[in-house]
Amino acid sequence: MSQEAILVVEDEPQISTVVCAILRRAGYAVSEARGVAEAREAFALAVVPFNLIICDVLLPQESAASLVADVEWLYPGSKVLLMSGLPMDMLEDRGLLSPEILAGGRVFYRQKPFSPQELVAEVDRILRMETRLTNAAH
């Protein structure tokens, strides 16, 4: 079983349930949050840091960008996978996501919908990249 801890931040219960089930079947330790406030609570209660935070871009009350800033401060070794049903250029045009947020190599974007296999492959790729970067530093 994988030791990687993942937090899924999604306000749509049906999507959250499916994404979490897919990742749990793949062997990840998965926690859920329905928005940025719940994600912050999960950060405070986490026994181990989250290796990956998967977050919907369009959340009520606070943006995914504010959560990315929290992750960069609280979990400097963690990665973020942002997801939305809207294409990247539409998110940019609406001011919801900027190319700069993706430029640092720790934040990634995936457009919905995706298959379970595509999600697991993307998560595996991101986490392997993190391991290589961590191992190269030692």
C-alpha cells in the first residue's frame, strides 16, 4: 500500500466521492474537504503532511489560488493538482487561474472529465516527480 497522503478539495459531493474512491482503490491514503476552510482544518489536523492536494478550481467562498498559497507555505514539498470542467484558457480569461501559478513545477492542471485510469496515471506521475526531486536533493 502506498504511503502517500492526498487531500481532495471538491465542493461537489458526487465528484469528491468518485475521485476519493478511485484514489483509495489505487492505494492512496485519502482525506476529503468540501472547500478551502475545510482544507485548512485538514491541514491543521493532519498527522503527516499531504503529498498531494487535488483541488477544484471553482470553489465557493475562496479560490483555489488561496489554497495553493497555503500549501506553498505549510507544505513546501507538496504538489497541487488543480482540476476544472473549464479549459485552462477560459479559467485564465476569467482571472481564476494564471499561467504563473503553474510555472513553479509544483502546481498542475487537469481538465474534467477524466477516466479513473487517467486520474491515477496523473497522480502517479506527479508523485513520482516529487520523489525524484526529493531524492535528488539528498
